[in-house]
Amino acid sequence: MVLPRHKLRGLSFVNVALVAVVLVIGVTAYFLFFRKDPPAASATRPTAAVQRGEVTASVSSSGTLQSSQTASPQFETSGTVTQVLVKVGQVVAKGTPIAKIDPAAAERQLRIAQQNQIASANSVTAAEETLSDAEEALEAAEEASASPTPTPTAGQQQQTQSQGQGQSQSPEVAVSNAEASLAKAKADKEQADQNVEAAEAAVDATTLKAPIAGTITAVNGAVGSVAGGSSSGSGTGSTSGQGSTSSQGSASTSTTTSGSGFVDIADLKALQVVAAFAEADAIKIKAGQTATVTLNAEPGTTLTAALASVSPTPTTTNGVVSYSATFSLAKLPANARIGQTANVTVQTAKVADALYVPSTAIATSGTTYTVTMADGSGTREVQVGVRGDSYTQITSGLNEGDQIELLQGAIGTQNGQNRQGQPGGGQLPGAGIGQGTGAGGFRGR
């Protein structure tokens, strides 16, 4: 059967259209799935030159401003508070009266001790007189026995026997007994003297005095409360005699107040920073290192500090181990207050006139360090010295001016900690003076 010519033309058109559709689909598939894009210019890594200058490494933490000298004095003689002589915010000198308790009981004990002291002194005097008489009697007996005497008559013999019967002890025994009595009387007198001193101290302790100079930061007691009678923790108190205690104010725990002492005192003129460092950073710091401090309340002010001490014992919080470090400040802003947040950076290492590269240019594999040369010659192994987050000292393997590639990302900071393959701290080294942030810095030339 032969189709008409007009029908053949229709079939040819459909075939052509189908072929065109297939070609479009094929070309599209090729571009989508098989064709590779040419390398983009933006994929080229940034480069940096090997520079020479000062490289520093540091660790950072945050803490609070605290007073370097505090005290919480408490009464060491129990009694009812009759007077409170200070208020919060008042500046006191060492020895300033703070509060008083009823002294009646302490004064009564002092009077009794003084009476006992007088009685013991009289006993010593009487014992001394008895000893003196016994010694004179012994001396007379020794003289009588040494000189020749005529044969006594019958009447004299009878009189001597009567006198011998009247004596209860020999002169030697009398002297020995008198010496023992005097020794006991002197011991009693010494104890009585100590009791008087203790009673006087107890009377003095009815007035609580400031153990240090400073500012009253809290008053924890009140008139009418019962205070004292607790053990001393620190301060200038001393214990003596009959369990009484003399105190110029010692830190202790009150039995009736909410604070650690009757009042809290802090020297606000001598503030320090106490900050906790993670164990990995704590091993890098030691007493005597310099540090810089910034206060959140004074963001534009940088303070100079020195690391005074690092606690030898750790503190563990939620499984994280840290060590407390104390920093002394050379100078404080006028508005500095206890409890303000302080950010501390401790310089742990520094080297001058050193070759350095951005830390983001160094690839680490175990103890091997390599950099990628920008001239296309591949990687080169290097030896490193001081390592900061921003810049790292190169001790061998590179020369000043060599161009190297950075790893992925530009030089920057990320929470003050460098991450391999991520931005580090600071800016690209160049002429002039710069300072990296985080745990590294440089001083170019």
C-alpha cells in the first residue's frame, strides 16, 4: 500500500522533531554530567612571605578582681553584742574597734583571778619565811654539835630529853619540807599570774578590733545577737590560760551570723586578678611571667600584671581540670571594683630577630612540619621554634623572603585558638609593628 504524498511529508516532519529532541537531551546531559569545569581563579591559595622579627606565644583566660588581703574577724570570747561601731563602706585602720560584747562575765573572772593572784603571792611570802626559820634552826644545830660541851647533870639530861620529845622533826627535815612548800607556792603563783593574763585578755577580747587596714564590705552581726566562742582561723588572735582567748580580730566562723565573721574587711587598694587556666595551658605558666589584663568595665584600658603564683592543686568542674593563678597589678583604674571580670593574657615565650610564617601555612603530621612553596616546587619540611596561634618561628628549612602558600582560609582568629586548616590570629606580616591576637604575636621589621 502506498501512502499519499502529503502523509509522507507529515511523517518526515515528526521524525525530524524527534531527532532534534534527542539531540537537545544529549547535549544537556553532556554539559550536566560529563563536562568538567575549568579551574577557577578563586581556588588559588593565598601566599605569604617568610618574615623576620619578634615572635611571641601566650595563653589566655578570664577571672575576677579580688582583694589581695581580706579578713573576717570574729569575737573569741562569747557574749551578747552590745555595740556595733562600723558600717559597710567604712575605711578602718588596723586595730580600729569594730564591735563590743557585754564584758560583765569576763570582768568578774578577772577579779577572781586577781584575788587568787594576791593569795598565792602571800603564800609565797609565808613559805619563804618558814624556810628562812628552818635554815636558821639547822645552822644553830650544826654549830651546837661542832662545839665541846660539859657532861650534863641529871637535870640537864632530863631537860634535853623533854626538848627532844617536843620536836617532831630534825632541822634537816624541816629545811627540806620548807623548800618543797616554797616550790609549790611559787608554782601556784605562776599559775595565778597566767590566769590573770588570760582573764585580762578575755576582757580585751570583748572589743573586736580590725586585724588589717581596709574597707568594711559586710557586717554580719547585730546588737543583741550572741557572738564569739568559735575557733580562730587566721588573724592576730592568741590563746592563753583557762581556755580564754585574746583577739585583735581573727578570721573564724561565727555561730550566730551568716558571714564567715562578724564583719568582712578587704583592702580595696591592693587588688589582684585570680583566673583559672586549663591544665594544658597551666603547665606553660610560672611565677614571674608578665601578663596583660583588660577589664570588661574598662574595654579601652590595658593593664600590666605579673604572675604571682599558680596553685599546685587543681580544681575539677564538670570533668574539666584547671589551676588557679594569681596576678598582681602594677596600677589600677580609679573605677576598679572587686568582682569585675578581667581577661588575662600571659606571655609564655618570646624570641627576637626570628624567621616566622603564619601558623596557617604549616601542615603538621606527628612531629613533622611542612610548608607548600608558592613557586610550585612542592612541599618542604621545616623545623619550628616558638609557636603562636598567629605566627610560628622557623628555625630551619626556609629563608627570609621565600613565598609559601597558606592552607585553606586566610589569617585570622577563631576564639583565640588556632585550628589546623582554619584561620589563625593576626594579620599578614608586613612592614611596621603588629600584634597577633589569641596565643601568638609578632613584631615585624
